[in-house]
Amino acid sequence: MSLHIDISIESQRLFLVSSDNKIVVTYSVSTSKYGIGEQNGSFCTPTGQHIVRAKIGKDQPINMVFTGRRPTGEVFTEELKVSQPERDWILTRIMWLSGCEPGINRLGSVDTMRRYIYLHGSPDSVVMGSPGSIGCIRMRNVDILELFDLVPVGTIVSIT
């Protein structure tokens, strides 16, 4: 059975959907606090058709901190957050998205992959269900762990 991912910016929900269009699981997410948009430097969440281009972090512990898609060796704690309050925390797993629509979310100044847009884990204290990211789709760590194991690279991701 093939699966695809539908992300609703309006409802701040991610739906994992089967090939017969049945919802397998729903997750609360957090998209960009700057709204929707595809332009590089906008810090907005891009819309349209994407694929999971890469999955990063397999076998890393929950709350592993990533910078530049590499584990830093740090495991997130609230004390670490207090010591670095401006840091954008990317934790546990990364699913790196690539746009499929040239001129909309692929190539040039609208390229989702070059903008480093991910599905990724976040600190447990981050509010889900309302916009708060700087472009990525934030998820609870337990949810990104589950989703990471359920979908392969190449999975279609539709963001509306």
C-alpha cells in the first residue's frame, strides 16, 4: 500500500493518507508564522506538490539536535533552550522536502529544497496546531519518529 502526506496549513494538520484515500493517521503540526509563500528568504511555508527527497537522523536518539542536517551531539533539554533562546531547534528526525512544480516550488528563487524546508521534530514545549516556524513544518518528536518509519524517500507531500 502506498501512502502520501497531505498538510493543511489552515487546520495545522498533517494527514497520512493511503492509496485508497483513507486517512491512516493525523498529526498536529506548526507551519510558518509568516504564512505561505515560496520565495527564498521569505521564511514562509511553501505550498504545492513536493516529495520527501531525503530522510535524515535514522538511529539518532530522540531530541538529538541537528544543525545543517547533521547531528551536533547535543541532546535537547530545556536548560539548553534557555541558554540559546534564539536558536531554531531542529530535533530527532528530518524529512527534507523537494518541490515538484518548476517555477512554483522548484528551481530558481522558489526552490523548496534549496530553502531547506523540512518536516522535523521540535521541543516538547513548542505549541502545535498554530503557525510558529520559520518555513518548515514542525512536529512533535514522537510524531516525527512514527512518520519517519512509515514513509519512504519519494513519498508525495501536498501542502495546501
